[in-house]
Amino acid sequence: MFFTAVIFTVLWLLQTVFLQRFYDGMIIKNTVDAADSIVSQFGSEQIADYIDEISRENSIVVYVTDTEGNLLYSSDEFRKLQGRHNEWDARGGKGIKGDPAHYRMLPENYGKFLQTLRTSADGTAELHSDDLYVYGRYITFRGEDAVLYLGAALGAVGSAARIIRTQLLWVTLLSVAVGFVLAWFLSRSFAKPIAQLNEKAHKLGENQQDTPFSEGFCTELDDLNGTLDRTAGKLKQNREFQNEFLANVSHDLRTPLTMIKGYAEMIRDISREDEQQCAADVAVIVEESDRLTALVNEILEYSELQMTDKEPVAEQVDFSGIVSSVTDSFEKLYAKDGFTFARSIAAGIQISGNASRLQRAVYNLLDNAVRHAGEDKWIGVTLKSDGQTAAAEISDHGSGIAPDDMEHIWEKYYTNRQRRGKGVSGLGLAIVKQTVTMHNGKCEVCSEPDKGSTFRILLPEEHAGIRDDSEEN
């Protein structure tokens, strides 16, 4: 509304207050320019026609007289008038040279103009009143000294200004009304989505449902709403993760902490004098401490994976070397316990990814296989490729997985099967699943109860390269 008021104030000033001044200035300029143009054409044979044209185009009257005031030629916007006589000559002038019927009579102010011109220092003269502007100068006309007189009306804009004022009044009233309606509509249209976004921003830190938002009015506001939705989603995910993390930590850590405290109290109160029993109790404390350390490490590792949406560091990785290296480590550690690791690892398989996380995924699969190995303590490790996909398989001859558990085996904290064996956090296979997913791969499992299980991870190859397909036993 303020902008509308400013615009129409300027229009009122230009079209009414300053219109007459502007109009007079333009008329004066055009008259002087017309005089210059006529003077420049006085040597032409068509000078009369040219004067008529100038008079008609600029709505001015033109007189050419000798230095004594006798009329030589006249013209106006209606060209030459017929049947008009020289009233100035009847009042004492020297008269008209030529047929007076062909010329317009001299104006009443011509005597004053001629007197002003004669006293002029530069050979030009001006008369300026409220309704008339006169300009003239000495010239040479048809070989003799002459006077050029041009007159233009200045008051013609008065009636036009009154029309413009009336028109502007109606236009102003209509524009103010339309501007008010548009301002109200735009302010309401902007205020509603902004208020919704403001309410949504206030609720980002609260566990509440999303505030409705009316899209489509403004692209920038729609983009801001999308940003707030994504931010709200991440905040919600963080809250859920924090709650889940606290619940699982308290659940998984309570048992080993209770065991450590219980056996420590037993040593203090009962078995500290019994060296054999004290050693057994200390062994339990060490075992539970190791289990507690493993739990904490798995929880922290899984938390780190959950906080990233994609693999942060990707490079060309020798997957064959990773599988062989992890298998060597397990073989050295468990060979003394009678475990056998049967290998079929193709060399030269390259993938794009993070070497340390891929190593951790293979480690978790082998650790899972060792914990659930059958009585023969056989572990099979296979790595092969079809030229596009690398497939790593870890097998055992253990008790297998019940059909009801197959679809849940990759879920975090799903420990029904695991806790029937050695106690773990239930995050090992979830870490494998998360890592493989980050590398654009997938996980599979095949199992039969009492016959064993095969865990398989499939990863896209970077390039096949030259590969040695010989088996390592």
C-alpha cells in the first residue's frame, strides 16, 4: 500500500502540478528549434512551403516582416488564411507589401515585440506571458533584411490537466482498492505457509507429528519445507537411535556387569582363602570382562555405521587379500583347538570400498562360523567371481538355523540363536549387513537344521583383472 501511495503521488505531481511547467518548457524549446530550422532553409526556393510545414507540425504562427513592420509572409497550423486584413496596419503600421488578402493579420503584441527586438543586443527577442510565448530574430529574406516572428499558445494544457486530474482520481481510487485486496491476499497467502513453517521449526526438537504445510504457493517456501522435513526426519532418527542405543546398552551390559560384580564379591567374601576357587572366580571375571569389551566395541562400531548414510572412503580394494588375511588370522588362533579351515579363494578380485570395514565384515562372518561350528570344527571359506560380482561364502557344519529365524538373522540385537551358543551382542551380522549395503552389495544365508549354514555376501567388482584361479588349501 505504501508503494502504491508513492507511485500515485509521483503521478499526481507529474500529471497535474508540474504538467503546465513541463508543457511550457517543451513548447518554448520547440519554438526556438523551429526558428533555427526556418533560418537554415531561407536560401531554399520552397521556403514558403517549409514555413507552412513547420507551423503545422508545431502548432505555431509564423510572420516574416521587414524591419519596419511591413508583412512579407505569414503562416499558421491551418496554412494561410484567405480574406484577412492587416488590423495592425490600420492602427498606424506601414502596411502590407503584396496582396493583404493572402496573409494573416499581425498580432496585437507585434509592436512590443519589434521594439524589444530593436533594443536586443544579440538580435533575438522573447515575450512570455501566461498564455503566449513569442520568439523572433533578425533574418535575411529574399535578399533584404527582415524579421522572423514565431508565436505559440501556452494555456492549452489547462483543460487537459483538468481531464487528467479527474481521470487520475478514479484511477487512484480503483488502484488503491485493488492494491488493498492484492496486499491482503498476498499477505494472507505468505503468512499462512510461513506460520506453518514457523510452527514446524518450533516442533523440530519435540516428538510430535509433522505440522501440515500447504505447498504450491512459493517454490522457495516449498524448498524450505522440504529441508525442515529432512531435518525433522534426521532428528527423529537420532532420537530413535539414542533411545535404542540406551535400551540395548543397558540390556546387553547388565549381565556381564552383574557377573563381574557377583564374582568379585564372592572372591572378597568367600573364596579369597581358597586359591583354586579364587582362580576360577577370577577366570569368570576375565571372561565376562572380555565379553563386555566385545559388546562395547560392537555397539560403538554399529553406532558409527548407523550415523553414516554412505561409505565415506572408497578406494580400490584387494578383496582376495582381505579374505585370505582374515582367514589366516583365525586359522592361527583356532588351529590349536582342532579347527580346520578349508579354502577356495580366487586371487586378484578387486572391488571398490573401504578396506577396514570389509575386513570387519569378513571377520564377523568367520567369528560367527567358529562359534556355531559343528563337532567336526570344519569351516569353509570360498571366494569366487563371475566377472561382475564377487561372492564370499563362509560355511560351517553346525546346528543350522531354524526356518523361523532365517528372515531375522541379519537384524540387529536378534540373539535368539546366538545366545543358545556363546553370549554375544547380536550386532555381528547386523554390522555385516550394514557394511555390505553401503558397498552396494547384498547378503544371503542358506541353512538346514543340524547340517550347517552358509553365509554369503555379494559385492560388485571394480574390474576383473588377471586372476589366478588355483585354490589355496
